[in-house]
Amino acid sequence: MSRLAVPKTYKLYIGGAFPRSESGRTYEVASSKGAFLANAAKASRKDARDAVVAARAAVGGWSGATAYNRGQVLYRIAELLEGRREQFVAEIVDAEGVSAGKATAQVDAAIDRWVWYAGWADKYAQVSGNANPVSGPYFNISVPEPTGVVAIVAPQDSSLLGLVSVVAPALVAGNTVVVVASERLPLSAISLSEVLATSDVPKGVVNVLTGSPAEIAPWLASHADVNGLDLTGAGDLDWVDLQVAAAETLKRVLAPQDVDQSLGRITAFTETKTVWHTKGLI
């Protein structure tokens, strides 16, 4: 006897929980061939505000953890991604219409990239910080610190690798994240949320919104409690207006660009704190 299909409705990921959109809206996610895959929640302005509140509440604990501890937590995510590798491969094959080999290569690259960033957690400060030469009996030390809450528009043409490429580096320094996933390819983002929920990442550190970046991004850009804005995946939006809105609340902004794997993506959302200290007298 054949069974009835049970269509799945994916939810948002906010504050460590999986709520429906407060608006009750959903949209259909289709395969590359137009077949129905699932329903996804269509986030609203209120959902974006709730995600920022959750991210702000998590800043103190995440940024206050030791760099070594953050690295261990991030590495654990890579372990869990490895354990669900086949699921991510299947999702990418369905959504992007690529071969199993290409989907596997993307998942493996995403896992490797997450491991790479996890390894920088207790090292980037030594590279991007500095002991400055000064005239006088003083120590002058510059140290990078997290910006705070970072809103991200993820790449829209990549199921998993693009998402990992923008979320992982923001977390390394101790920032918390509100990320707007690919509107057309959201399933890997939601599956990553399930990974985060079963990992050691504290609730609110990563918040995932699905739906329309054109609708959600302006509210995040103008939100006074968002400290940084990554527009990597906003190339098809009116991102100049988003930059203007962000400037009104003095946000750090990363303009739309190709994703890469670099130390610069970590330091893009750090602030440099310089400390003077008198040298002890002999």
C-alpha cells in the first residue's frame, strides 16, 4: 500500500528554538526541476526584531568565552556536519540540480571551511593584534574585539558553502549572528540550524531567517541594535540604500562580494582596542 506524502514545513531558528513566522506566512521551496520539496517559513519584520533580541542577549556569554572554548564549540559543529553529510548532499542535489559528486564536493568544502575557521579562534588575535612601538616607558597593545550583533545576507546561489563562508568567520571573534538564508535554496540553512541546536553553541548565538532578503534586509540594516552588516549575498538588492541605512546607526558594513576563505572575513567584524600600560621600574 502506498503512503501519503507528508510535506514538511520548515521553521525559523531564533534564540535556540524553532518558531513559525509570527505572520504565519510560508512559501514553497521547489527543486531545480520545479518539483515541490517543502514549505519554508517566510520571516517578517517582527521575526527579524526577535532574532536581534536573541542575538543581543547572547553576546555577553559568547564573546566572554575563552578563544580556546569558542574554537572547540565551532569544531564540534564540523563534527556534526560530518555526521549528517549524506542529508546535506541529498538536499543540494535536489535544490541545485547538480550531480551527487558536485554536491558532495560542496558539503566537504563547507565542513573543511568550518574546521579552518574554528582553528583560527585562538590564533587570529595574535596575527591581527599588535604590540606597538612607542616613545616612553609604556606598553602599548592593540587587541581585536568582537563588534557585537552581525546581520548577514547569505549568498543566494549556494545551499551550504556560501552560508558557512559568511556565518563561521563572524562567530570566530565572538560576534553573534542573524543570517538571512538563500530564499531559493533555504533547506541546507534550516538543516544547519538543526545541527546548531544539537551542538554546544549557546542559544541566540546564531539565528536563521528564511524568506525574502529584499523584505528583511532593510529592517536589519536600520536596526539600532545591530552592530555590523554583511551584504555578501545582497548583490541583487539595492545594497547602496542598505549601506546608507546602516551608516545612520554607525554599523560596520561589508559590501557584496564573492565569498572566500580568509582572515579578513574574521577581522571585518572586529574592533581594535588599544591599551596603554606603564612599564614597571627596575
